[in-house]
Amino acid sequence: MNRKDFFKQGGRWALLSGIGLLSAFLTLNQKIATPDNCSVAPQCKNCGKYAQCVLPQADKERKDGK
């Protein structure tokens, strides 16, 4: 491998690693609930975290739905 190929492959790996880290960060960030309001879904029942959500609006939706 010559110097040009080394930098070309190094750049590709750095870009791929950056995309992977950004994807992981965004995935983990979606699991963090905001303290007062939820910005994930305006309707709680359409949210994937509805069953485990501890926000007051989700509790209210669960109580009103039963």
C-alpha cells in the first residue's frame, strides 16, 4: 500500500466511523425523555415508548384510555 492509498482508506474509515458514531448517538438520544414535554410524538399512543414512558402526559393518556 502506498501513501496515497493509505490516506484514501484512512479517510474512508474515518468517515464510516463518524457515520456509525452519529447513528449510535442519534439512536441513544431518542431514548432520553425530556423532563416536562415529549417531542417524539404529539399523540402518546403513536409513540414506540408509550408503555415505558414516565412523563405525566403519558400517564394521563393511559388513565384516560382505560
